[in-house]
Amino acid sequence: MPSLTSNFGTLDWLIVAVYMAATVGVGLYMNRYIRDMGDYIVAGRSLKSRLAVATMIGSELGLVTVMYSAQKGFTGGFAAFHIAVIAGVVTFIVGMTGFIVVPLRRLGVMTIPEFYEKRFSRGVRVFGGLLLAFAGILNMGLFLKAGALFVTGLTGLTDPNSVAVVMTVMLALVIAYTIMGGMVSVVITDYIQFVVLSFGLILTCGMAVYALGWTTIVETVASVHGEPGFNPLLEGSGFGPSYIMWMIFTAGLVSCAVWQTSVMRACAAESVAVVRRLYRWSSIGFLIRFMIPQFLGICALTYFFNMPEFRGFFFDETGSPTADPTMTLQAMPLFLSQVLPTGIIGLVGAGLLAAFMSTHDSYLLCWASVLTHDVVAPATNERLTTRWQLTLSRVFISVIGLFLLVWGLWYDLGQDLWDYMAVSGAIYFTGAFTLLLAGLYWKRASTVGAYLALIAGIGAVAGLGPVNKTLGLGMYRSDEIGLAVTALALVLMFVGSLVFPDRLDRGDQASWAERAQQEGWDGQADKADKADQADRADRPDRLDRKGEA
């Protein structure tokens, strides 16, 4: 590719350095407020509405979100906006109804697998925790690489080893303040990022439209994509009806109500009323976090399509976007390096790097906490002291970080980054959604049904590009595989629960969502104890078998 001279200068490096140093300093300072696992995982359940909304949006609007959304805008045109609209609408509906998240908050759980034990058994909790951590770590496996591609593209670093070096430095920064500060650090840095990034992205969109012209943007999308670039229902758009259904489930329901990093925000909220407000207001952020980066991807498409010397690197001989996902990922940061002036590019770069760190600290904390809280602690009969739990969580954060470095350098993407993330996450969330739905709202859901649903979800791995190719399933798209696995998990939960019911007849009991409402559980420590006592009273036979009575 012909070289592009980035506008990123000395002033911009200074802005980024100062911002990163301040962020790490906050993480180190916040360590003084960590007293136990409740503080480390859910910030002592003390988040009020405004801070909760800021941290929810700040965490979900990460650099990887900007990268994969921009890539979807580049490869799909304006039709990609349907993902943003779905995310906003479904999140608002969850906020209005409290679907899944309100009962979880009332039950006082810190993680979704913790609910599995309350509702089903300890074995389901451990198995579900392992599956959640595996899928979640795999899901974020390319975060580092995406972040490094952004940094090298924005700053103009051209050395062949730049990506690996940037990945290592960024990982070290993230691990340092995540280990020290826990969720308290996450919340504070999310809030700072929310302010900086909101200003930076809006300014960037305005400058992009000014540089390219709205008419040119629309005409270029029409030239490259045709009608499918505006209508996602058309199969030629790369989307189609089945893809839209998959987005309603993944980008909509799962991302806000089933994915552990979002549920952690609901569990950290001060009250149920805060949870509802959190989701209603966050719906705007869930829409914007997709739409603005998608628009920047469309602008990158416009910029490079109208530059003959670069068209051959981003488009094939027919004028369609290249099938190389690495090139389409790089298009947006390379575009920003050309249109943003010195100073502004440093501010945007600092904000997006903060977004990278915010997402990483949330995810690292989440998966390490799940391994400690839902796998190791139950397996040792809750004998771990608070000190050991905190230490173990920090060790897991470091190990996960090293895996991300190796995976990001080794794995061949083979598909759009967003599709990779949806499929890898589906290994967990197809089963998790079934357990939450049936466990909270169907009183006959059984332990056997829960195991079967979780096992079914593993089949979603067939949607990953290399796995799909190895198995010879190229005739099926990742969204079709994901929908099929989701349906299978629901069927197996239903059949397994009817054929293998729990010994205790639940026919006269209310569902767990109803019990949480009737008994007024609000998630405080004494209320959580009450839930546990109620669970023991409900199922003495099972507890006797496990020697826990």
C-alpha cells in the first residue's frame, strides 16, 4: 500500500501520554476503596442513576466496538444502521419491563452463574461459569489486535513489528490498573471516558461530513453497494431477514440483559429503580455506540473509493469492499489520520484509547471474577478467604491478558470482527439466555434441562470462520447457525425439564421472578441471605443429597 502520512504529531502524543498516565493513576488510587469481593466485582452495589448510565455506555462504547462497527459500515453501508436501531429499541424495552435484569438485581447475585446455583444446582453454576469464562475470553480474543490496528493506523506507525509492540504496551497498562482498582476503578475511568469520547466522536463526525460532503457520501454508498447498501432486508446487502433476527437477539437482548459485563452494571446499581432508569437512558448510548462508528466506516469507504491510488487495496476488481477483514478494519483509523488535524486527532485518539482500556478492564474483571466467584469458590465449598479471592482474581486477570496477546497475534479472523464476536459469545449466551428465561419465569425448569441447554450452546462454535470451513458448513452463515443453536437450547431445556424434572414438585410454587417480587428482595446482603434460606427451604431433598443441609 502507498504510504499515508498521518496528521498525528508531537502534541497528540503528549495528549495521549498525559491522559493514559492519569487513567492508570486513577486505577492505582482506587485500590484504597477495595475491601471485599463485593467492592471488587460490583462496586459495593452503590451506583446511582447518572454514574450507572455513564459507566454502562462508557464500557460498551469501547475501541473494539468502534472498530467492528466501522467495519460493518464499510462493508454494509447505511444498511448496517439496523444493528444500532435494534440495540437502542430493545435496551429501552428491557428498561421499561425490567425483563431478566430486575429479578436478577432483586435476587442480589453478583454474576449470572451465581443465579444458576440458587435456581438449579452448584454443578450448573460451576459448569456455566466455566462456559461463560471460556466464551467471554474467546469473545475478547481479538480486542488487543483491533486496538493495535487502530493505534498504528491513526499514528502512522509503519514498522512491521508495530502491532505486536502496541498490543503488549496496551495490555500492560490495562492489567496494571484493573488488578489494582477492580470495579471502582472501572466505574471512574468509564465516566471520564464517557465525557471525553462523547465530545470527540461527535466532533469527528462533523469534520468527516465537512471534508467529504453529504451528497458524496450517499452517492458513493449507492455506487459501491447499490440498493442493498440502504435496505438490510435485501439478501444482497450481506444481512437479510435471518441476520436481522439474529441482531434482535444478540445486539439487542443479549448485549444488554444477558451478557455478563452489562448485567454486572445492573447488579452494581443501588436499587431496582436505578436499574430501570439505567436501561432506559442507556438505550440512547446503545444506539449511538453502533451508529456513530458505522457512519465513520461509511466515511472511510467514501474517502478511499474516491482515491484511485488506494482503491485497489480496499476494493476488489468489481468495486466491492475487499474480502480481507484486516484491511476493512484498518480503513477507519487510516481515514481519521488524514482528516483530523493535530490536536483534535490527539484528543480523539486519547478518548478511543481510554475506551479500549475501559472495555478491557470491564471484561478482564468480569471473566476473572467469574472464574474465582463461580468456579473456584464453589469447588472449594466457599472456603476461600476474601484475601485469597481477590488475589486469585488478579492472577486470572494476568493469565487472561497473556492469552489475549497470543490469540490476537495467531488467530486468522476470516470474517467481520462483529460476526466473530457474536458467534464466540453465542457459545455461552445461547444457553445462558435459556437458563435465565426458563429459570426466572418457568417454575418447572429443571437441572437436567439446564445442563442440556448449556451443552447445546457449545454448538455455536461452528459459526466461527475457520471452524465453519473445517466442518464444511460454508452453505450456512454464522447468523443461521446461531439461531439454530438458540432454538435447540430452548427445545432441550423444555424437553429435558419435562422428562427429567427435579424431585421436588414445583407445581405449586411461584416462578423465581414472582418470588423476588413478592418477597421484596433488593440485593442487599441480608436480603440475599433470605433468598438463600428460601431456596434451602424449597429444596431440602436436594440439599440433603449434597450434604449441605
